[in-house]
Amino acid sequence: MGTIADVSDVSVRDLFRLDGRVALVTGAGRGLGEAFSIALADMGARVFLVSRTQSELATVCETISDRGGEADCLPCDVADTARTCEIVEAACERFGRIDILVNCAGTSHPTPSLEATEEQWESTMNLNAKGTFFLTQAVAKGMIERRYGKIINIVSHLGFASIPGRCIYGASKAALVHMTRILGVEWAPYNINVNALAPSYTRTRLAWEVLKNEEFRNFVLDNTPLHRIAEPIDMCGAVVYLASDASRMMTGQTLIVDGGWTAR
């Protein structure tokens, strides 16, 4: 048995630094993906951004550059699994490897379950579950070779809480929660941490389309003990933690940041 480590042997501040690391973030053109990309870059990571819209990616890259960071991007739909290898190859060609993967790309079609269509099911599952899994699989191959990796799946508190009209979305995120558990155990021998972050409703452009409805916004506030809508910055500390060595003893878990919703 080795020597018991003392907290005085290491700077806790340094545990959260990401200097020298390379992060791949999907859904990085806006919303939480944009916020996570900037946060990781602020902590020292070089960041490769993936999203469907080139103009949005360019704006995020410029923001990171203006803050002293380094980023590059590739416009791509993660649901198009035929391009999975292209994403990984482009990131590795630009930065040499991928140390951190943040699966933030996702979609939602809020619809009463009796009115949901097969097209809505397929488009949601193809991006939120299928596309995420196969990109994770491709990235993990390099992580296994290097015996190091941090994989962070952005799920949702709706993978745990029940809201009418969110059946397909909730099912897709619940699938990711369990995928996180299995991969966390399966890849632990290779020093790969697989965890998930489950945010509640957060003030992003996409979420605001439903939150601007006063009745629904009040419903969200009434079910949130902290009684406020989360801001993107409220989720960034959790992502930095999961991406850093501060979380090296954590795998297969979901960190729920929902203002207390699921604690009720």
C-alpha cells in the first residue's frame, strides 16, 4: 500500500487547471456548448469546437482567442455518424489528440406524447443517443491507447424528473445517464473517467423559446427550490470539475445541477 497523500502535497487550485489538455466540445456554437468551450479554454485547454453552423463556431473561436485561448472548429452534424471519424481526425490533426470530450449536442421536440411522431423520435434519438455514443466510441479508442481521458455527457434533469410533453427527450437523456454508468465501469481500467452533467432549465437561446411562456416559466420556478432560472455560467464550474484532475476518483456518475428540483 502506498503512502497516504496529504493535501499539503498538492495545490488544490492546480487540480482544476487544464493546461496542456485538448478538449472536443459538440454543440459548441451556442448555449451551454458555447459556455463550456469558453470555460475550458479559460482554464488552459485547447478547444476543438463542433456544431452545425460555421458562423456560430467562428464567433465562439474568436471569443476564445480574444480571451487568450486557442480554438479551432469543424461544422458538422453529430447525428451524421458517417462523419464521426472526420470529427476525430480533424481534432487530432489540429491539436494532436483528444483528452476531454464534452458531448453537448442535443435536440428536443416538446410534444404531448399522443401527438409525437416517428420523425421526432428518430431525430431526437439519432443525435442525443446514437450520435453521442458513436462519437464517444471513436474518441475513446485514442484515450484507451494513451490511458487517459475525461468524457462528459451533458444530459438533463429531465432524465430523472417527469414533465408532460418531454417523453422522447427525457428518454434520450435517461439513455445517456445509463450509458455513462456502463462506460464509466467498462473504461475505468484505462484511466478514463466517464461522467455526466444534468442541468435544469438554463437561460439559453433554445431554452428561452419555452421559458418565455410565463405559465411554463412559473412552473419551472415553482419546482426549483432555489427559485431561479439557471444561467450558463452556473453549469461551467461543474464541467471544469469533471474535465479536470479534481474529479479523478469519480466515474459513472451524474452530477445534477438543478437548483434542487430532483431533491424535492
